[in-house]
Amino acid sequence: MIPSHIVVIGSANMDMIAKVQHLPKPGETVGNAVFSQAFGGKGANQAVAAQRAGGQVSLITCLGEDMFGQRMLQALGAEGINTDHIFTRREAATGTALILVDEQGENCIAVAPGANHTLTPALIDESRFLIAGAELILLQMEIPLETVVYVLELAGSLGKKVLLNPAPASLLEDRHLKRLFMLVMNESETEILTGMPVSTQDEAAAATEILLKKGVEVAVVTLGAKGLFYATKQEKKWIDAYRVAAVDTTAAGDVFCGALAAALFRNLKLREAMKLASAAAAISVTRMGAQPSAPHQEEIKQFLQQNEF
């Protein structure tokens, strides 16, 4: 039996990245791009971020039986992540993301899910014993919705805590929300789940109140460079963002979620966990690429020492 660990369930992609002067308008071609490749996908990104931030991580995902899948499997194993429940599928290619990043670090992304859409409830059943031993389950929504719902139901029956990052944004029924230990959302995801636009601290507080009433134990709204707001029934806090010069914001949310899961795994109190995750995300946006941008535990520690509020 694997010792207490974080189980990440989600997607894995090969990212094709073009750094451009500005994001093209419809019909426009932007030349002089700088091209690179990096491993990505919300599930794999969050797994790497959690492992580097001090977690012990097992990843459940699907890859194609292709060159990208082989390379990714090797890279995840080299991170120290348990890859025993990464499934390879002959019938589908490894997921691919096409990413444009401008000079301000803003991005637009198109994803071809490929093997990620073959992560079915049946494969989750094959990983039941792994999930049963989890300290925390970290989940996103780049896999089929039926699989997300099945994981929530299974985790509930096993008494496991789930941290859900509802990205890409999608509606969830109240009966599923009430199964969540923690919900981490950006502005657009919060609006879809609550029906209210969120751009300020007060609006974030109002949105979290709605979600707490629906049964979410901890609701977190991230507002990028402005900061974040988190709330439980007992505690409601705003945390300012760290000021850095962003070059690529592609994986900021994933790094935040992974580092937050690692902090909770290490039994940090909520406020300290949020600060650590915010610091990890701040470091990540100063670097290109998704998984390459995720900082290690010692880097995060040094950043926090140098940037105390």
C-alpha cells in the first residue's frame, strides 16, 4: 500500500507554445513568433507543481501510445510522481494544446483532448485502492464530466477530501458541490458557478458565501495580479498577490492548485497554505511553459522569506 499521498486525477498534454508580440485578431497572422514545446495539461501540471512543492503525488491520467506519451511518462516518473495508474491508449493520441503567449504574458489556448477523453469511470474503478489511500484528491475538468462526477461520488463514499479546480469552467449541480472540501476558481469560473461577475474583493466575498451555502467547505476565488479571497464558515480572508514581472501566465492557476494541495498535505494552516500557493504561482509566471515554470519547495521558501508582506 502506498503511504499517505495526494492523488491527482486529470489531463496530460503536450503544449505547443508560440511567443508572439501580440495575440492575433481573427484572420490576422502574427510573424516572428518564438516556438517551444513543454509538457502540460491541467492534471499533469498540478501533479508536478504539488510534487515539487513538497507533496507525495500519484497521478491518474491517460496518454496515447505515441512519442509524446512516452516522453511525458518518463518525465513524470523522473519528477518522483507515482505513474502506476497512468493509462496508455492505442485508440487515441496524447492530448495537445496550442498556446499563444504575448509580450505581457497573456495567452489564448486551443486544446485537442485526445486520450484525455478516454479517462472513463471504469479506469477510475481500476484505481480505487489508490484513491482509498489518498490524503487529498486534486481534480480538474479537462476530462469527461461523467468521470469528474464519478470521482466526486466515489470520494464521498470513501470519506476523502476533494480539491476541485473547475477548469475549463463548467456547471456542476449543487449535489456535487456539497461533496467538495475545497473549490478553487478564477473570475470566469466563479461567475459560471454562482451567476455573478467577480472582479473585486467584495464580489469575491459574496460569491464565496453562495458556495458555502451550497455545502462547499472552503471556497477560494483567485483574481490574478490583484490577489485572492478564501472563505470557510469560520474564516474569511483576502491575500494580496505578490508583485512580479509576468512573462507567461499559462500555468499560474495550475501551479497555485498544486502548491496549495502540497501545503495542505503538509498540514499548513489555511492562511499559510494560501500564501505559499500564491508565492508558487507568482514564481511560475516569471517563466515560460507550464510544467517547466513550477517552482521547487526550496525556491518557494526563499521567495516567501524575501517577499514578506
